[in-house]
Amino acid sequence: MERGKMAEAESLETAAEHERILREIESTDTACIGPTLRSVYDGEEHGRFMEKLETRIRNHDREIEKMCNFHYQGFVDSITELLKVRGEAQKLKNQVTDTNRKLQHEGKELVIAMEELKQCRLQQRNISATVDKLMLCLPVLEMYSKLRDQMKTKRHYPALKTLEHLEHTYLPQVSHYRFCKVMVDNIPKLREEIKDVSMSDLKDFLESIRKHSDKIGETAMKQAQQQRNLDNIVLQQPRIGSKRKSKKDAYIIFDTEIESTSPKSEQDSGILDVEDEEDDEEVPGAQDLVDFSPVYRCLHIYSVLGARETFENYYRKQRRKQARLVLQPPSNMHETLDGYRKYFNQIVGFFVVEDHILHTTQGLVNRAYIDELWEMALSKTIAALRTHSSYCSDPNLVLDLKNLIVLFADTLQVYGFPVNQLFDMLLEIRDQYSETLLKKWAGIFRNILDSDNYSPIPVTSEEMYKKVVGQFPFQDIELEKQPFPKKFPFSEFVPKVYNQIKEFIYACLKFSEDLHLSSTEVDDMIRKSTNLLLTRTLSNSLQNVIKRKNIGLTELVQIIINTTHLEKSCKYLEEFITNITNVLPETVHTTKLYGTTTFKDARHAAEEEIYTNLNQKIDQFLQLADYDWMTGDLGNKASDYLVDLIAFLRSTFAVFTHLPVSGSCLLCPLYIKRFPYNLVW
């Protein structure tokens, strides 16, 4: 019982579910019945559902058939009425066709006349409209023709103005015409063409100033040199004839020499080969050598086109590239002064152009940009000069380089560029210059000492005597009283060495000029360099001569005499430096000359060499002696070797009579100590 009731209940639920699905199928869109059908196939009552579906379809078919039978008679009646109307409609169509044919025949001439009138009126209206439109288009065409002419003659800035006027004033009035649309479409191309052409002019300008920057720089440096010469003339005029006369007569020759070889003279310094020009002739400036109009035109064009920033960035980028090229020194720059001059001319030319652009344009370049370029240029220039100047072994080339750097710095300082680092770098080159001078003077001293005959200087006339005294500060009343011919106690290398020391001092002084140094700094530099010359260069030269293997006692004695007189002359060198620097020796921190120590050391070395040579010679005598140890006859006659030894000592000590008192007193105790008193006697 219970199973039957449960089966009946399940059957009722299935029937209700099938009925719901059928209603859903009838009321739902066909595209959306997929899920419904899926639920049927997922169940187990698929066959029963299909039976109910077939039953429902048959019911609907019966309803459709009833509906068609009910409306069929009305449809037949309507077809019958339609057939009757078709006949009447055919008759009406024939009548309308006949009437239309008659009307067309009767109105044909009228239609022709009306068409002719219509055409005339249309032509009249078109002509009037054409005249009006032509009057409106002619200014546009004239402006466009003017634009093309300006483009052809490369008047790009006026062409751009014409283009702006054409675009904003004339073309809007006739914008609906096709040729105007072509013009409007062509305007961006024209703008680009103007931009390209102006940019091409700018590129030509940049290439031109790159090629001619050395000429611009040469002109600017020539102007600075002329101005400096004028300043020097103005400064020297009040002092003519006042300062030189106050110096001692002993220095007149050398004062004249420094005036003739001073680097202040353009021809002597070798800075610029400036031709003789009239005083009223002006050297052309940068604006006279370079046409800056391409820059101005291109700047205006890009400003009007709203691309000023693009133009500024391009200009600065290209100039930075050119700056790097300019600042790259040639590999052989250190070989000649012309290499340095060309390098400096290019740098000066570059910054003269940039300075001109800075002051003649509104913001194309600014001070920050110029300062950035200058900092880069300064660092690269100083690095290049340090590298290439280190290869210079000729002091004259180093001196000319210094003068060129000073002119380079003065030129750029006129344009407002800071150049303190250049003058600091010149102080470094000063040390190198001193080293090259020391090397040069080492060769000079070596030649003087090698060519000297180490004999007192003979003089046969008053003129020769004054000449020697004029070259070397020597005073001896007894020698002056002696009749001619007579001899100075020293050999020729004494006045020569003394004069070369003064020449060295003058060479040091030349480098210090125009460096904006105080007199104390110049004096300190000269004294330190002179001390190096005396204690290192001259001392080494003297030591090398003294240590020669083949040097004789006479030469050594003469060296002692010479160094004694050179030692006495050190006070005159002190006075000489004081006169040319105007710094008194009593000034605080003034460096003293160490010449006396140098000459004392050389004299002591010569005395030691004499002592060593004599000992060797005496030892040779003793080694060659032939003693007869078996002889029984003592006799009163000395042996031959002893006689020769005494003769040698007598001739040797005769040479010592020319020594100063201090030298002879130093040597004699050494030999008295070595030999018995009676032997030496």
C-alpha cells in the first residue's frame, strides 16, 4: 500500500513538472529553451515527457486547422473583388496615358522655351557669382603668389609673416573652395619647408663659425694685445728716465738687455705676428667678421612657429659638440708655439661668438649655459696645457707659451670670463720653466767649464781691464797700480759664470711679468730659483770638473781661487736681485742666497782632491824607490828617488803660493803631518 502511494505521489510530481516545462517552452524564446530541454534529458522520465509533448502538438494543430476553416470564405470573397477592380484600373490607366500624350505634344515648344530661359538665367547667375567669388579669391591668390616669390628669394621670415596673414585673414573667407583647401593642406608643408630652410642656414652658420673660430679668436686676441700695449705705454710714459738712472753703473749693460728682451714687447715675445698698423686703424670685431643674421632669422622663425624651445635646445646641443671639438688639442700641439696659438684662437673665437649671441638675443643662451661651457672649457684647457707643456724642454718655448696663456686669459677676462685658474696653472708651469732653465744652464755651465783654460786672465790694455771689471765686480788696488800687461787672479769662467747667473735671474724675471704677482712674490720666486741654480746646477757642474780623472793640480788650484772670488760676489748678486725686484733684503720672509755655501763646498772638494792626488803621487814615488839594504857606506848624499820627491814637492808647493791664505793654510798642515819635518824641509 505504502509503495503504491509513494509511486502515485512521484507520478503526480513528474506530471506537474512536465506540465511546467511545456508551459515554459510555449512561453519562452526559442534561443533560451536549451536549459529547459537539458533538465528533461537529465531526468529519467524522458519517454513520458515526449508523449505529453506529442499530445500537446496535436492539440495545437487542431486549433490551427479550425482557425483556417473559419477565415477561408472571407479570403475567397476578397480575391473576387480584387479581380473586378483590376479591369477598371486598366481602363483608367489607358485614359491617363492618352491624356499625357496629348499634353506632352501640346507643351513641347513651351518646355523648350522655358528650358532656354532657365539656362540663360542660370548662366547669368553663375557669371555674377563667379565675378563675386573671383573678387574675393584674387587677394588670396596674390598673397600666395607673394609667398612663393618670398620663398624663392629666400626671404623666409617675411614669407612666414605672409603665410600667417594668408592663413588667418584671407583663407577663412574662401575656405569652401577646393584650391583653398589645397592651400590650407599645403600650409604645414610650407611651414616645415621654412623651418628646414632656416635650419639649413643655421647649420651653414654653425659650420662657418666652426671653421673661422680661429680667425675670430686671433682678432680678439689681437685687440687685447693692442689694448695691453697701449696700457703699457701709458704706464711707462711718466717713468721714462727716472728709474733706470738710479741703478749702479755695474748693471747698466744688463738693464739695457732686459729692456730689449722683455716679454712685454710683442715682437720679442712671439705671441702674435701683428703687422705694423696705424694708431687710428681699428681691428674688426666678431660682428664684423661673422654674419649673425641666420641665427636671428632662425630664432624669429622658430619663435613665431611656437618651436623656440626646440631651436634653443638644438643650438645649444650643437654648440656643445663644437666646444668639445674645439677643446680637443692636436697631438703635436706641444711641438711649436703655433700649435698652442691656434688652439687658443679657436677657444677664444668660440666664446666670443657665444658672448655676442648672449648679448644680442633674448634667451637663446643664458649666463648659466655660458658658465657651464666655460667651466668645461677651463678644465679641459688646463688639463691639455698640463699634459702638453710637460713635453716642452725649451725654456724659450715655455716662456712664449706663458705669454700666450696670459694673453689668452686677458682676452677672455675682457669678455667677463673668470680666469683665476689659468693664472694658478701658470704658477705650476713656472716650476716647470725653472726646471727647463736649470737644464739649459747646466749645459751652459758645462760648456764654460770645459772651454776654460784655468789660467789667470791676462790683460794688456786699460780697455781690456775695464771690460773684465765691467763683467765681474772685482776691485784690487794693488792690481790697478801694476803696469800692463798684468793678470787677474781668476780665470775666464768666473765672469762668464757670474754673467750667466744674472742671465738666469733675468730669465726668471721674464716669466713673472704679467702674472699679477706682488714684488715680494716675484723676489721670492727669483731667489728660490737662483738658489737651485747655485746649490744644484752650478754645484754639480763644479763637482764634475773637480772629480775628473785627468785634472791637474794647477786646474784644481785655479778652481779654488775662482770659487773664492765667486763666493765674494754673492753679495753683489743679492744687490742685483734687490734692484730688479725693489724688495729689500731686510724684508720679512725674504729668501737668502745660498751661493757662499755652494762655492765653499766646491773649494773644499777641490782641496780634498788636491790632497788625494798628492798622496797618490807620493805613494808612487815611495813604491818606485830601490833601497840597498846591504850597503855599508851611509855617506852624506841622499838617494835619487828622495831628490826627485823633494823636487816634486817643491814645484807643487810653488803652485800653492797662488792660493788664498785660507786655502794654503788648510793644505799645508796635512802634508806636515804626513812627512817628517826634515824631509819636507
